[in-house]
Amino acid sequence: MPNPLWFIFWLLVFWFVSFFVAFFCAFLYIFVYAFASCIPALTGISDILLQGVQFPFYCGKAMLEGKAAF
């Protein structure tokens, strides 16, 4: 059974943190991904930035499941 306190925690993280992280990572991801085909060392960085872009999805999923943050 999902814990309502974790729902509130993830809602606050989703609303106040995840969108800013996603916008910042998306901006950098566009530039890094364009050069990742030329510079193979950038693929690891592009993967990390992609996870940052997908952070709101993770927060929303954790919010609905009532997952503990730690």
C-alpha cells in the first residue's frame, strides 16, 4: 500500500525540482548528443543527461507507486 507521505514528498520534488533539472539537462543534451557521434567519449555524458531529462517521469512514477526515496 502506498504511503501518502511519500506521495507528498514526490509531488513536491516533481513540482519544484524535476522540471528545472529536466530543462537544464535537455538544453545540454541537445549539444552533447550532436557531437557524440564524432566524439565517442561523450556517449556516457549524453546517457547521464538523458536520465536527467527523464527525471520528471521517474518522479511521477514514484509518486503514483508511493515509493520511498531512500
